[in-house]
Amino acid sequence: MKKWKTILALALSAAMSLSLLAGCGGGAASGNVSGGGAAGSETGRVYWLNFKPELDETAQDLAKAYTDKTGVPVQVITAASGTYQQTLTAEMDKNAPPTLFVIGNTAGVADWGDYAMDLTGTAIANELNTDAYNLYDDAGKLVSIGYCYECYGIIVNPDLVQQAGHSMDEIKDFASLKAVVEDIHTNAATLGFDAFTSCDMDDSSSWRFTGHMANLEYFYEQKDDPWTECPATITGAYMDNFKNLYDLCINNSLTAPTDLATGGHDAAQEFKDGKAAFTVQGS
């Protein structure tokens, strides 16, 4: 089995994004249910509008296990990548709207806070050991609880790094990462694999760079001068770091920079197939 690691402390370091769950308010029709008990001991229904396509298979398995245990029917619908808000808007207009949905930021609170039940004092809220990732509306209602902690970074196949004559211990900062990456790319034809997976800029892939990687710049700007919400403009203090890292990725990947705009490459599959030692991702 290949051993993959995620580098979280290079020049890019690590940043965080949160997706959060809100329960639908509105009385009995919302079908809010509790877990536990023998099969058939609970009533209601659960409709989870899932935000993450990569979670779908696991979510479907969880839904079945919950139904088997409680008798409560659980439906999981997964919105296509990049379409969650449109899907949520359409589903909320139906007679049986989602009972679990994602409110992931302050803008989401403004849009959907009125549809969410107050989670204060609920069993899940009482399980939390920090309030840092929860979202509240202007009235102080707890509308969203963190359920997913994401880290941005570079996933690495250390076996391939070793096959290229290097060691993970060599990579301690951006300069040492750059040296290893450029050496692998230079010798890609001989090695049979390249440094980075394809870094396409079509909708299926660009979020890794325009979202995840770009967020690192924002993270460090707000660390210098804490924000309560993202400002209309940024100083760009760390933009060179972003450019240098992105340049490293696109100039040392399986696909030439001139072919990135049209997309069509499956970076995840390329990495799984051992065609590249590094891939930019979030977890």
C-alpha cells in the first residue's frame, strides 16, 4: 500500500476552511430526529443535502446504517460540485425541504439563518469542546455547527520521492521543495512519473488554486490584521508567495502550462496511478 502524506508546513503552510451543518427549523414538518434506540423507535425523516461530492458514498452508507438502527428514513442528496447554493435554493422551495444543510460562512448565515433551528443546548452542541467554529446570527442564535475541518496542502507519495533519489526529510521549506520538484520534473521521462499532477484551470480543478491555495494569502493577511469578515480589498502582502507556489506547480507538472486552460485531466486519478509525486489538494 502506498503511503501518502500531506505537507502542511512548507512555504504554503496550513490554513483552514470550515463547512458547517444547520438543522432545518419549522416544527414537525422539518422532521428533526434524534439518533439511538431500537429500530423503529424514532419518527420523522432526515433529508441531508450534502455539500461534498467526495463524501457521497460514505454519507449514503451512514444513512443506511442510521435507518437500520432507528427505522427513520434518511435521504442523502449530493449537490454537484460548485452548485450547492443553487441546489439549496431550489430544494428549500419544495414541500419537503432539506432537514440538514450547510451554512458555511457569514454570508450563508445571512441567506439561510432564518431557515435554521437554534442548535443551542442540543446533544450535538453539548458534545463540542470548542465554540470557535460555530456560526451565530445577529440575535445570537446558534445556526451552524462545524462538522468538517479542512487543511490545504500538498499531498505527497513519499515512495516516488524516494525513487527519484530524494527523501521527505529534505523538504523543509519552499526552497527545498522547489529543488526536489524541479529535479523530478527534469528527469520525468527517465523516472516514468512527474513532479505535480495536472493543474487544470477548468471548473473541475481550478478551485484547488483559486480557492484553496488563494485562501492561504488571505489567511496570513488576516493573521497580521484580524478580520471579522473578508474586506473588499487586500494588501497583497503574500501574493508573491502564492504566485511562486502556483508557478512551481504549473511549470513542473504532467501537463504543459499552455494546455491547462481547457482542462480535461483527472489530477486525482493521476496521483492514484503514480503518475506524479505531488498533488495540490484539501482534505
